Amino acid sequence: MTRITIDPITRIEGHLRIDCEVDNGKVTNAWSSGQMWRGIETILQGRDPRDAWLFTQRICGVCTTVHAIASVRAVENALNLEVPLNAQYIRNLIITAHGIHDHIVHFYQLTALDWVDIVSALDADPAAAAKLGASLSDYRRNSLPEIRQVQERLKAFVGTGQLGVFASGYWGHPAMKLPPEVNLLAATHYLQALEYQRIANRIVAILGSKTPHIQNLAVGGVANPINLNSQSTLTLERLFAIKAEIDKLGEFVNDAMIPDVAAVGALYADWTGYGAGITDYLSVPDLPLDTKGTQFELPGGYVPQGDLARFKPITDYQDAYFRDGVKEGVKHAWYRYQNGEQARHPFEGQTNPHHTDFQDDGKYSWIKAPNFYDQRVQVGPLANVLAMVAAGHAPTQRHLNQLLGIASAVAGSPIPVEALHSTIGRIAARAVRCAVLLESLQNQWQLLMDNIAKGDFETFNRPVFPKGEVRGFGYHEAPRGVLSHWIAIRDGKIDNYQAVVPSTWNASPRDDGGALGPYEASLLDNPVADPELPLEVLRTVHSFDPCIACAVHLVDTEKRTHVQVKAF
């Protein structure tokens, strides 16, 4: 038996350590460890709830908007405060644009290099690569001149003795098996993806004033005044500028990303047999279509044991089924609960650090272990896509069928929906969700335009905080899965705050009963050809799109100055 420790896992956000025991070429045990303490929840105590979203979106440098959204929803939930329709639509535009940006970056910049051998692309025939691209879709940028230019750029990297951002890949690894032409086509789209993710992010910046860390949210709505006659507000000119950016995204998402993921998945079809792990799936509905959060464009819910027929929907922002089902345990996390370590509901949650050495059978992570009604669950695009299919969501079913159709054609045999319960299935689901979000982005823009045309310019309802204590929770289906913020407000100040984030669910350690977390469970029986080059471990971990800064943070209780920045 061989023990593998990968610390840190790269091509993710944050600090993640993965330990595996490998015997006879397969993983037999695994540990997922977040390596930083989360202190944001402590920092928020005693502050004005209206300011919480500004702090919480600093939880992460990638998932900024998602924490802002979940935070204002938590306070609004506590106050039973309605949000004007225009504000919902503007938030939804930001949510969908940010999600598209995130999903493009995840596949091309963070995950594809586990499957695509960039060095192999140097040996490809550009004409054959262009022909291959044409066989997959009508994407106009699969042209021979553009593909040949990319190959020349890669050769220039090699000619200087450097590979730039491609320098640290597992090139030539025996688990890499794509033909050179596929690798060249993927490398071409890798560079193009940098352009298209920037387009999606530009939409977030126009509406949010900047990105990362948007500035336009407020408890009760948004700070985007609508005045069609003032250039200093959200005008028709700006709205049509956003529409122009939306229109640019379609060709890449539908004609490049979906075919790429389908083709890579088909050529690595054996990976549909690895990485399933936990098949209890949790997602939440999103993109509210009314002021109270009772109607949504995108459904969500719970799928037990991967059985779509047993899907249980989560219906609204006051849903007791979701509210009462979440608990977090710390038996194997570097925290201590007062009055016993048994799992607690977030409303009763505590953030008391208690660090020890790394203990295989004890505490070994700064990430808590959430359960949903005492069950370990997987969150993320796969959970969301399966829930939306179970709910009969037509756009999800259509895009999933398209992806599976392309993959089946490339593989030469049918690939069923059940293949999604896997490492490669998580990546495929993320591409499907990206295409669904693009449709939703287009729809939310039209809904906003139609509502303004009715003469409704409202974007904000003022919150009023009562004496005594009120509690609330806000959820959001973030790019990496279910995100929820939980707040207790006493006399207008934050008394307690807890964030249960996607990477807390997925990257968590064992729970109170010893059940493995989703990363850990998904690694069992994973093949490992060479323990010194554990590419296969990275494939499965990267398929979740880890964002560990959301799960862990640091705080200095002595409030010393650590960094000074001077602007010249």
C-alpha cells in the first residue's frame, strides 16, 4: 500500500490537501483537508446586517457575487421583506452571467488540462483538427487559419524553452489518450475561452459597478436606479449594451463548449465508471420570478440515491424542508462546539477553532461536515441538472440530450443519463448548466425590459429592523452548488452568522458517524497508474471545481497590519 499526499491541490481557489491510500493501482481510502481557518463568521458578529453582504463576498476571490446574493437574501428572509421585480431581474442577470463565466473557466482553464495533452497538440495536423471541429458543430472559429495560428503559438512557447501556463501539466502521462487533433482543437478553444469568459464578466461589471466584488446590492433590492432619461442610471443604452454582450456568448457555449465536453467525455468513456461517490444530490431553486421568492425559473430539490423518481422539490425561500434539514458536524474538523460536539443546525452554529495535528482517525480539516437530514449529499451542477431533469425543466432536458447525443455519436454507442454519476459526468453537467444559464440570461434580460415597459422603475424596498431577535436563511444555487447563509439578528445587530457553502458540503471530512465526504467517497476505487504522478486523483477532485477559500478563512484577533499597498 502507498500513501499519496497532494498538498496543495493546484488549479483551484484556496488551499486543499488530499491524502489517498493506493493498493494494487486503486484508491482504497481518502482524506480531504481544508488547510485554512474560516473567520468571516466571527468578524460579522455585532455588525449591521445591511453591511454583511459586503463582508461575505470577500469570503472568496472567485465566488464573490454568490455570497453577496445569499447574504442579502438571508437578511430579507429574516425580515420577511419583499424585493421589487426589477431588482430580482437585475440580480438574476448578475447571477447567470457570473455562472457562465465560472463554468467556462472551470472546464477550459481549470479542468481540461487533466484530459488534454497540450504538448501532443504540436504533432497534430491543423487541417484534420479543423475537419474534426466541423464534424462536431458549425462553430465559425473552428477555421483552419485560427487553428493553425494556435499551433504556431504553442510551438513558439516550446521554442523559448517554456510552456507558460501549460508548464506544469502531466504531459505524456499514460492516462492521457486523446488524439493529437483533438488536443489541438481543445487548445484552440482554451485560448478562445479566455475571450468569452471576459464577455460574461463584463455583464456583471456593467450591472454591479465592478467585478469581482460587486457594489450594487442592498438588503431590499439593488442600488441600480432606472431612469430612461438620465445617463447616470440604468438606461436603455446600457441595457442594450448588455444584450449585445449576451448575444456574443451563444456561439461559444453552444457550438464549442458543449461539443468539446461531449467529445472529451466520449473518448474517456471509461471514466463514467469512476468517481460517483455519494449519489444523494441536493440543489435549490433559483432566479426568482416574483417579489416573495415563491416562483423560480430554475427548479431545485433533493434526489436520494440518484433516483430521479424520488425527487423532492424545494419550493420557496421559506421552505421548512430545506431550513430544518441542514446540520454541520465538527468531530473530524478543527473546531469545538460548546456543550458537546454533536452536529448542530446553522442557527445554533459556532466557529470556535480547535487545531490539532493531522489525525487520520481524528480531526484533520478546517472544513465542517454538513449533512441533510443525517445524509451525506453531493452538491454542484450535477445535483442541479439531475434535479431540473426530474422536475421536467425543458431547457435542461434539451441541452442534456444534445450533449449525450454528440457523445454517443463520438463513442459509437449510446451513453445513458446514468453515466452522469461519475467524474466525467460532473464535468458534462457543468457544461449543460452553462447552456441553461445562457438561456436564462437571455430570458431575464427580456423580463426586465418588459417590466420597465410597463412603467415599473422600482428597485428597492427599505428594510426595517424590529426589537428583539429575528432569524433568517438565504440560499442560492451557486456555480459549485448549494450555498446558504444563516443569520440571527438581535436589536438590529448580527448576533450569529453561519455560511454553509458548496465546498463545505463537497470537500468536508468524515461526519460524526464516520461517513466520508463527497470528495473522499468519489476517490474510492479511482485508478492510479503511477503514485508519483497521481493525475487520476486530480481528475476526480477537479471535477467538483474546488473553491476552498469559501470553506476556510483566516482572522488576526490582534488586528495587526500585515500588508500596505501604495498607489502611484
